Amino acid sequence: MAGPVLLAPARRRGSDGGAHPVTALRRRIADDFVDSFPQARRVPAVGISSGADRSVHLIGSSISALKPWIPWGVPTGGVLAVQPAVRTQNLRTLGDCTTPFGWGGHFTNFSIVLPADDGPVPARQTLAFFLDRCGFAPEDVLVRASRAHRGLSRAVEVFAQRVRVEWDSRPPEYYTHTIGIPGVHGVNFNVALRHPGTGEYDDVGNYIDFTCDEAEHATGPFTEIGFGDTTVLRARLGLDHVLDAFPFPAGPTGDHWADRHLQDAFLVASVLWTEGLRPSNRDARTKLMRKYLEACRTAVTRSGVGRTELRTWLDGLHAAEGPALAGLDTLWSEHLETNLWT
């Protein structure tokens, strides 16, 4: 049986051409992460709604694309993925136009999985990603770690040479990790970046050491290092919100949180629709799509935005963001136009 699919060795992709500046910067962060690990091999991304990872309904992390390597054994140099993702935490209140939320539903996650015995090199490459490629100053980077996890000490020591380490400031479960595979358990430290406006440090990703139950998995221990594009860009540019990492035109309502709810609901719905997901009761994924479209309708109803204003706003987003939202025209004609104001 053949092993998992690989692409060419990880290298920078081509120019973003005429992409909106914030879109180009967001994509460049993923490219910079890829370039930070030139020894890695690239694994293709999977569809967010593909069901490729049975432990989740919608793909929320690049580990879903990298999981097939775990039973085969992670190769020397590691494997890396740049994965579009959706996390659904906002759905509890999305559309009510009043409830604040800190994070957006759609982003791109990028991570690398390596053999655990690669020593301090991956930590050096990760630190260089933040300091040299992204341009953060050492005082803008914070590591949150636990002294209980000595297996991570070599990696933490690499960071401690340049940036501050905050020890045991969170509950014990904060420093543990699972990936939906029985017999695989991880311990982690988190990397946080300082927002230039607020001065607060927000987590942007994890450095995780995993161990595997030998009775269930042939592979040995491995390391995963992964981050998200919108959280890194928020700190880099001092954005008010991660949703500002997308080129939304001026909000159609003029109300801050009403516009945020419209942004999150329509962005996720558009991305999933472009993938081919449609609303129904067939399975969990189609039900989630239905919920996002219901959130779109609720946000439109409560904000009072009209057809012309909404279509103009969506057209502006489509023009600025490009192919990732190629399904917006059919989303409008096949669903939004007839369902949002009835």
C-alpha cells in the first residue's frame, strides 16, 4: 500500500500579483513559515468540509492533513501543511449582532510534524520565523510553558535565549494536547505575541511533543509546531480584530459588532459554499452549513441591511480576496437573494 501523498519540497510560492495588501501579507506569513523549514516535505491541504479527518466535522487545523503520517512514521526533516480551516466556536451567538467575540471562524493554519529526536533545530527555526521572517522584536514574543514537561526543556531553552518564558501561569490542561487519535497524547508550550496597541500577549500557536502508545502505533514520538495566519498578522499590524486580516469593505451597517457578525458569518459561509458544501440535514457538515446560513439571515434581519448594500459589500470582498471566495456569485443567486429577506 502506498504511503501518504507528498508535494515537492517546501518552497515559497509565486507572487500574489494583484492581491489586496492585507491578503498578500496574510498569505506571505504562511509562505514564511514554509521557508523556515526548507528540509520539510509539503503535504497537500484537504478540503475543510471533505471529511478527511473523521475526528472533526470541519477541518480546523493542519494536523488533519498531517495525521496520515503518524502510523507510517514521520520522515526525517518532517512534513508540513498549509491548511485552510474553520472553527465553529462563534456559532453559539453568531448573527445576534451584539455579542463580542475574540476570534474569527476562518483562517489558515500551518504546521510541521517532525521526529521528536530532531533536537533543538526545529525550535531555532521556529524562533527565526518570528524574529527574522515576521520581524517581531524579542520583547514581542512570549513563551508560556510548564516546568512539569521536561521533555520540552530543550526547545524552551532555545526560546529562552532570546525571549521571555512565563512558567505555569495557566491551569495544567492548558499544557496538554490531543489530536483525535486514540493512544496519542501531547504536552505543549504556547507562543504568544504582543499586540502593539493593547500590550497584551495573545497565543498564536503551539509547540507540542506527542507520545504514542506502542501497542496502537508503529511510529515513535513526534513533534508538531503550528500557528495561524490571522493571529500572527493581528499582532504584526496591530489590528483591532483578526477579521481585519481579510479585506472587508467598510461595514454595511456602521455598527461595530453588527458588522463583525456579518463578516464572520458571510466569510465562513462563502468559503464553505465555494468548496461545494450545501445546507441540509444529511450529516453534521451540511447541518453546520445550514447554521452558518441561518446566522447570515439572523445578522441581516437584526442589522436591517438591505439587498443593494449587502450585495455591494459582498462584491467588494470577493474582488479583494479573490479565488478563495469564487462561489459568492452562486451563493447569492442560489440562496442568499431569496432567503435573507423572507
